[in-house]
Amino acid sequence: SQKIEQNSEALNIQEGKTATLTCNYTNYSPAYLQWYRQDPGRGPVFLLLIRENEKEKRKERLKVTFDTTLKQSLFHITASQPADSATYLCALDLFYNQGGKLIFGQGTELSVKP
Amino acid sequence: GAGVSQSPSNKVTEKGKDVELRCDPISGHTALYWYRQSLGQGLEFLIYFQGNSAPDKSGLPSDRFSAERTGGSVSTLTIQRTQQEDSAVYLCASSPMALQETQYFGPGTRLLVL
């Protein structure tokens, strides 16, 4: 069956360090992958989108990699800040097979300590 | 401009009652999505609209769930004969078009079935 897995345990890091979050998937051939941030009591907010033919995408302190052979995406936050504390969700688009629908991982909770 | 809005923000109901949840997408967005998020879980896809039609209803958990969209804008998700397991946050998102686009989420409706 189709499956998306993110780090199930919360990630605790010190301010200034790089946070690395993992998203693994099986049995998908996504056209692209997205990362969202969700704060408590709020809806997810889009951060980055990376397409299947892209290896890496950057936006300010954020970097996403996408390895379609390993079926894995890594999400990095460099020089992390306490304000980066949130839950981060990866999502796959099934455009090729089921157009328009995002399948989300369960999210990884990140806590950045000052 | 205004983002996606949802109402009510919170809803407490008794088991067996019907509830209606409303979503106002961003003006001009043709695609609209409903998701459900249970406590500590990722987002579960329910249904998606392109204009007023729903090409994909595969995520609706049972025939007690239905959704409609009129005028290519507002959408209503109806849950009939609510059960306690329906308790969750119901999130709505919209995007300019269905394919290869970021989704913009509303704040969600928190439903509690007693």
C-alpha cells in the first residue's frame, strides 16, 4: 500500500544548529513534493515545493532535497531559531495518478531551544 | 487579500446530530479541498472540487459525509448522524487550479462530538 513516513519522534535542537527532517515514501511516483509548516491551532502553511526532476531547492534558511531513487526528501533549517518551532509536514502530489490530491505525512514536531 | 476562511471555528454537537461546515476559498481559486486531521495525526484527504464538480470523492469515510460547492466558490461539508469518531479538525484549502499548485489552508473547524 502507499505510505508516507516522517520522523515520528519530536526533534529537539539547540538554537543556531541545523535541523534535518526526513520524509520517506513507498509505492508512489510523485510529480512533486511539498513541505508545510503547521503551528498549534492553525492550518498548514506552504513552505517549499520541489519537482521530481529537481535535486535541491532553497529558500532563505530552508533547503529541501528530493531523491526519487531513494524515495526520500530531506528538509533542512539552517541557523535554527526558537520561532522555527512547529510541526512540519511533507506532502506528495499524485498528479500523474490521481491529479490534484495531496497525501500528507503525519508530521514531525520540531522544538528549537534558546 | 483575504485568505481561506472557515466557519464555525469550533463546533460541539451531540452524537446523532447533523453538522454543516463551511469553507470560503480565496477569490478566484478554482480548486478546493477538504481534509480531516485527528489529534496528533497528519491530514487525511476527504474530497476535492474543481469548479463545482468533485472529480475525487474517494476520501469520504462513509456515506454520512457529503460535500457540495456552488457558484465555484463556497463549499459545505455535511456530516449526518455524527459519531464520536468524527471528532477532528476539518481543514479546507484552495488553489488557483488543481494541478501542480500550492494549497492555501484555512484555520480549520474543530468538531467535537459528545
